[in-house]
Amino acid sequence: MSADYSHLSSAILEQCFGKVVQAVADCLFSATTRTLGQITSATKLSRKEVAFALTVLVKFRLVDFAASKANPFLAEYALRREDVLCLLRYPRYVHLVQTKYGNVGASISEELINSGSDTATGILLKCLAENENKAESPESYRNTFLEMITDHYIIKRPELLVGDDQDENVPKFETNECDFFRHPNIDLQLLAKIQKGEATLAEARDSHMVWNLNHDRFHQDFRDTIMVDAIERKLGENAAECFRFILKIMYNTTDPWERKLSNQITFVEIKQAIERKSNNLDLMKYLDQYISLLTEDSLGFFRRVGDMGGGVYVVDMEHAFESLAFACVECVITERFGSKAARIFRVIRCKKYIEQEDLQKEAMIPSKEAKSLAYNLFQEQFIHVKIIKKPGGGSNGPAKAFYLFQVREKDTVRMLLDASYKSLYNTIERSNFEKNEHKGLIEKSQRLDSIVEAMKERGETDEYIAEIVETFTPPECEILNKVKNRIKTLSKAELTLDDTIFLLQMYQHHCTTLPTGIRKFK
């Protein structure tokens, strides 16, 4: 992990959990594993503070622990570095769940986010205590919870193994993939008794089963949305709907996080799925034409590999995210250096290797301008130079060198990813600075809003309310509006940067052999 990602992780953890947890996480980030004693010594915090911080990080699935190989009675802790960035995506998770399961699902996901992990009964009790959806019954909450487990949005954490010597050794957990999505036994009658105070949470049958949100499932939906939206922009709504059905069929036989190609899909399977579940008559009538559009498109998301059963196809994830990632890179180059620089980048990437003289001809840009733009791209590491030396004519003659421009695709994406981490860190820091700088003004505005709201509920006159509102002077209003607009702009920038980071991470997963931290289940 880069230094830029380290700074970003530190800022996110401080924002979410405070300085103590941030200090412990920073200590773990700088090493593969550390023991409790080593963390205490490195951070200069008390043993109690470090233990509490580790408890929080383990509960939110940001730290793993296991017995040390040197000493089985000593636990070693390791930070899940890739998952820290998921903390910023929690609002997107809630929005996705609300879209699919309504307010009940959103309430369940919010409680899981706030708790980190908890039992099913514990989560449902918190949701019912909040009482935001008064019309919803406990049964509807239970059914939605079980439905989210079935759809893999909620996943069970490994269960604690209980043995005779468990008190002396480091706790061990049983990981069984078959049980990750096994439904818990939620007793609604016991739930009602606990609400009335007639029973305790310890009596619940599912007290040994702890659940949390499954990040990979949400990321799978985000990835599919990126691909479907790209097709919709280029080929239209019907082609996008067709590709959405293709992805659903793909997941029946293919690991969702397969890096390169999906398993084969036949035309008959696609046709049957669309006829069963789609009401789009145009899509059913011209299905073969939409399939041809997808296979012939330059994005390369969908490829024909055989002729059996009306045609055999595969989803090419590698080619898809290579196309999308470099479309993003070209947009960045266009914004920073102009459209001519983007054209030079495309020419170099297309030709693999090209000399300066040939570059200006291929890109159809004047020599001086082409040299200047190529130098700018080289300086910012979007392109690189490969030197090929050829011996001179005589035995002692000078060597002749050829300087060829090239695009190192993996290095370019990695560089842009680090730049995105740095930009996101700067955005978060600037937003925090604005909030702290104008903290008094923001708090005064919030107090005034609550007072006005209370006055309206009491039925005070509009003249009296207007007098109270006027205590907030026009200069203060102007400053506050500027601060709010600035923070709003920074929040939008955070969302856009996270979208870019996610796309580039998908490129790294599907187009490289780098470890990405993505597995089918976690």
C-alpha cells in the first residue's frame, strides 16, 4: 500500500472513530502483524485504550487476529487495509438497500453499520426501538432481514469454537462457507417479551450467530451498474437491459469475482430468461440484433466464442474494465492538458511503441506542440520512454539510440490511483478544516434552527419568530452560506473521487494479478 493510501486511511479512521482508534490502526498499517504489547509500546497509549480500540476495529471487521506462531497463547493483530475505504461507501450501501428493500431494509442496514456486527435479534430490537417505520410489524423486519441474507447483502461471521482450553488460548473461529448465508432462527414471541422486559437478549436462539454487511456483494452491484450504464450511454436502454439479463445468467455458473472471463452463456439461455422476466417487446423482437450490437461494440464487454445453440458467448471482464479505466484516464488527461494531449496518449497506446517524429504525423499535431504535450505527459508519468541502443558501424563507433514513447498501462493506473487517494485525503482534510474553522457559526445556526422549530410547534406568532431569526446577522448568514456551499462541493468531490477509485480498483482486480483483497465471501 502506498503512503497516500496510508494518509487517507488514517483520515477516514479519525473521522469515524476518533484519535485513539486512528493511532492503533496507523500502528498496524505500518506492520504486517503486531501483538497487544507491541501496539501499546509503539503508540504510547495505555493497555486499556489499545484493547478498546482493537475491540472496535475487530467489531467493524477492520482487524483480524490469530495466535502467534512463536507463542500460541499470544494474539497477533493485522489490519484489513483494503476495507478501510469501505467506511466512506456506507451511505451508498444504505441507498442501494433502500432502493431494493424500502425503508425497512435501510433501517436494518443503518443499524448494522452503526453496530459493526451484531446478532439478528439484537439488530431487529434496535430497529424496532428506533420506531421510524411505525406501520411496519416485527414480522416484516424479520422477513426483510432473511431476504437480505438470501441475496447475500448480509453475511454471517465465523463462529467461535468453544473447547476445554479456550480460556487459556487465543479464541479460534470456525469458517464454513456453507453457513455464511444460513438463516438464523428468529423468535418473534421472544422478541416481543424482550421489548416488554420479560426476557433478556441472552435467551435468543441465535445469540451465537453474528452478522455484518457483505461489502463484496455491494461492490458487485456497483461494478454491474458501471458496465450497464456504459452500455446504456453508448447503445441505448434496450441493449443495457439485455446486458443486465446476461449478467444475471452469468452469476448462476460463474464466480462473481472471476478475474478474466465468465463461463460460457448460450443464446438460448439469454432468450429464455428475457422471455420469462422481461416485458420489453422490442427487446424480445430484436434480441439477435441487440446481441450482435453488444458483441461487435468496441468496448468488448461481450464476445462470441462458438456457434452451438444459436451462439455461445462470454462476458470479458478484463477487456471491459481495461476500456472503462482508460476512458477515465483519457478524461483526466483531457481535463489537465487538453484534447490534443488525449489524442497523443491514444496514439501511443494504440501503436505500443512510437518515435517522436512518427508521433506528430500520426496525431496530426504540429511538431512543436506535439513535443511540448508529450513532454508534459512524460513528466506526469502518463507515458514512458523506452531506449533501444544499436551499436555503431565501426568497432569503436558511437552507439545509436532510439527513444520510443510507450504507455505502461498498469503503472499509469497505479499512478492515477495514488493521485486519487491523495486528492480524496486533501478533500477530507479541507472539509474538516472548514467545519472546525467555522464551528461556532455552524453550532449557532443549528441552535437557532432548533429554537425556531420548537417555537413553530408551540404556535408562536410569525412576527416573534422573525425577531428570533434576525439575531443571526446578515454578514453571519453570508459567511455561513459560503461555508455550506464549500462543504457541499467538497462532499460531491468525495463521491466523484470514490467512483474513480472504485473503477481503477476494478481494473486492478480484472486486468492484473495484483492482490486486491476481493474474495467471493469474506
